[in-house]
Amino acid sequence: MTQETRPPFSKEIILIPDLEAEINRLAHRINEDILIRMKRKGAVLGISGGIDSSVTMALAVRALGPERVFGIMLPEQESNSDSLRLARDLTDKFGVPSLIENISAALQGFKCYERRDEAIKRVFPEFDPITYKSKIGINRTGLNHNLPPIFSLTIIAPDGHEKKKVIPVREYLQIVAASNFKQRTRMSMLYYHSEAMHYAVLGTANKHEIEQGFFVKHGDGGVDLLPIGHLYKTQVYQMASALGVPAEIISRTPTSDTYSAEQSQEEFFFQMPFREMDLLWYGFEHAYTPEEVGEVMDMTVDQVNMVYNNFKRKQRTTEYLRMVPIRM
């Protein structure tokens, strides 16, 4: 798409014009890639009660039929109970066989919680993992000032009182490394079932998660096929409605479901609502000028430039995650 042929930037530019045609195209590709190219008999995926895994499962059902799709719920001791309930509702609605694999014992074996809590206590000595909750995240302040993201650690006491501090680098790295056991353990379980059934593993990451680096290498990034990896979040929601994903899942706030305290994906990583981020990323990706984008988004040129710079920084600093192994 050249500057001469591209449409004017607008808030509707992100929408898929023919949803049914795109759904059928994706279903055909999934069927062809799994059954013919990979020569697998079906698809396994982890389902969390979130919008991305729900749309991925619905597309797989359209492509392969429910009998060739296997959904696995992978809770652990800090998971939100709504996730399991909504995942069950989803598999019931689409007639997909499923099971629950609780990974808490595996995480305890890896000392996931112990290693993470050790780092938290160095920042907040009073932290008690039995009665306190915790999370890490970034806010939009740095984005608005064209600064690199600064991560903060929040602990929540039993009485609801919160304390928040900027995390030192050593503690940040240890908390993230320990927490990443969750995604890597889930992926190990998915591959156990996929190999036992001669199935392929479907990833559930969307375009922003892949291109901005919101995934764990060899965790939720280690899959065989990414059916929605090219879709903006707005487009994922479009597909959810068209595919019949339950309304409660569609209306649910996307979360990381990684830390014991509730936390949105915006708070943890993206720094802005997906509806705003989608349009700004589209403008960035398709080389619309800050002037063109700012006029539609009611933003100044400087504000759009700061967001564009943030996108470039995230792509650059997370490039390692998208690299394939280097062969000598």
C-alpha cells in the first residue's frame, strides 16, 4: 500500500470489511497448515477465559470441527477463578473436549513463588505471600514524556492498603524470570498433550503481543501456529462477536493473569487502551504522518511522535524474543 493508494486515516480504518470472508480464509489456512503442511491430526490450545484464546479456539473449531480441537485449562494457585469458569463455558458452547491441568505443584517444584517472593521481600520486607497480593506494572507517565518504561512493584495488604515503589533492576529481573515459569510450564503441558495426540499447538497471541514483545520466549511464544498473530485487538473483538464467543468473555477486561493481584494488560505492559493503541499502531505501521494521525485521534504531533517512539523502543528492546536460534 503506497501513499498514493492508501485510504485517508480514520477510526474505521482498522476494521475488517468482510468478516465472514476473513474468518473463512483463516479457517482454510488453519486446516491446511495443520492437516497437510504439519501432518498433525488436530489442534491443542490453552484456554484461559480471555478473548484471544476464545477467538483462537472458535477459529480452530471452524477449521477442524470440535472433535479435532482439544482445550486445556491450566490454572495455578494464583489464577483468577473466573478464568476457569469462563473457559468451561467456552468449551461447553463449542462442544470441544477439554481437561484441567493444575500446574501449581510444578511451579512449586521450580520454586517459582519462592524465588519471586524473595525478590519482593527485598523491596518490601513486610511482604507476606500468604496474606498480601502483589503485581508489577508501568503507567502512562513515561509514555507521555517520551521516556523508557519504568516498572513499579505494588503490594496490597490484607486490609486493602497499597504500597508502590519503583523496582530496582535486580529485583525486577528476578520477579519476571520467576513469573515466566508460569508460561513455560503451561507450554510444556500443552506439548505433552499435543505429542500424545499427534496434534499441533495453537498460540493465542495477537499482533501487539508479538510485535511489541508481550510474550515469554519458549513460553506462550513457543507454538506451532499463530492464527490471530496478524490481528489487531479491535479485529479480535470483531471476530469474537461473529464467531459466537460468549458475551461475558467479550466484555471482560483483558488481564495478564500472572500476578496474585488483579492487573490489566494496559497496566502491565501496553500503557494505553487497545482501541487507542490499535489505531496508533496502524498509523505507525503504515507510515501515516503524525499530522494525519493526530488530527483523527485529537492528539498533538508531539504526542503522536512520542507514541511512535515508544513503539520503536519496544520493537528494538524485545527483538531478542522474536529471534530464531542462531546457527553457526
